[in-house]
Amino acid sequence: MRCSRKMWSVLACAVALVLGSVAVPADAEDVEFVVKKSLSYYDGKDSDEKKNCLDLYVPKGDGPFPVLAWVHGGGWKMGDKAMFRHVGAAFAKRGILTAIVGYRLSPSVKHPEHVRDVARALAWLKKNVKEHKGDPDALFVSGQSAGGHLSALVGLDPTYLKEQGLELSARKGVIPMSGPFGTVCLAVFPDVFPAETRDDAAPLNHVGKDKPPFFVTWGEDDPINLRMAGKALASKLEEAGVKTKSLEVKERGHVTIVTKIGTEKDELTEEVVKYIKENAAAKTETGKTKTKD
């Protein structure tokens, strides 16, 4: 099955429609976590006051908590951080400070502006999350669909974090879900990825040594091209000697892999929580433990 623009449009719209009806119980925030909405992470040239901000879901307790930056999907053209409240709630309830990251969308911007915004958000978290009970040395990035692409790209191509004064090692792990990682799928979006940018925009083209750990996931019922993309990324990372874990989530498709996050006995939710807590507690090269479960 080849990548098609129609397929991506249908999937992105389906995710948007379903997530529009996902709600966090009104009293949940008072019991298990606190939400800090629309914190600006970038106000420079060409910034968007609605998109260049993030929502923090902070667990109750003293911390410091491991930090997950979640990048939403939507075909690089749709979506909003408010649609992923359930993701922030799910991980905050499990002791992970979660930032739902907004970013500028096409057609207003083209690649590489989306991923540059993600890098800016990560830099803001690295600098400021300690004030919100987060551990800046236990920073992870994840996302689904277009967000999976962006999280993988910012985890593999050092260009964007270097612009913010950070190295790839600033993250403890990268968790892309159901993303397109090769040049071919990006080519069906010429208004997002102009021809001269596609090779650099493909995460697969940046795999090599000395990359942060990866946990690559996709749904059993994802479109075949996305299942193949996930397997290809995991395989290439392993061949390069990168610490890699992968998971095909049973009975999940491109929509349900994200809408089911936080539901009872959801395999993906529990595996991501386990991965973050284990890696957050892992010793650094100096032998010092940064955070504890």
C-alpha cells in the first residue's frame, strides 16, 4: 500500500473528530493533577500566540517528576493541544509531568518550522520545568502520526536542538507512535514538505550512532505503510547500535492507538509509563541516578 494524500486526510480528520469528544472528568484535575494552560514557549519572530504554547499536566505531590513532551498529530495541518487532554491526564495520573505541545501548522508555515517549534518547546521545558516540579534531566518526547514524525525527527537530527543550545542527549528517550519516517510518505504533502526539504525531513535519513534511546510503536491495524515505517525505523536504529525498543499494539489502529491512551488495561499506556520510569531512573554516564521511580 502506497502513501496517499487522501488516506492521510481521512485519518487526520478521523482523529480530530474523535478527539473532539474526548473529555477529562471535571474533578480529576483537583484530585490527581493540576493543569497549567497555554504557557508560551516562544514569542519571537513569526510566533503564534495560540500555537506556540503548551499545557502542563502536573501530578500532585512533591516531585521531581519525569517529563513527557507530547506532540499532537493532524497531518501537520490540523489539531490542537486541547484535543489531547486525555493524554496529559493519563500520564499525569501515573506520575509523569506531561506537556501537550502546540506548534504552527501548514499552510501558514512549511517544513522545517513545525519541528523548529517542537525544539523550542523542548528547550523551554529543559530550562523551566523544574519550577513546575519536573526533572529537566528526565525529559522524553513523544507524539502520534505527524507528531510521531516530529518527535522522531527532533530526536535524530541535531540541527533543531542545536539552534536552541541543546544536544540530542538532552532527552532521555524518544517515543514516536504510528508516524511516517521516510521520504516517500512526505512527498504526498508538497505544501508541507517542499521537494528540496524532504530528504532532510525524513527521520530515517538521520539514523546513526550516538542517538538517544527510542521506543517505536505502531498499531496492529495501522495502514500497512505506517506499520512498515515503524518496523524500518526500529530496525535501522538497532543496526546503528541505538538502544531501541519497539511495540506493535494489538487491536489498535491509527485513531484508536491515541484515543485509547489512559483507558483501563491499555497496553501502550502502561508500556510507555514503564519505559519512562525505567529510563528516567537509569544512571547517566557519570553513574549518578537522576530520578527515582
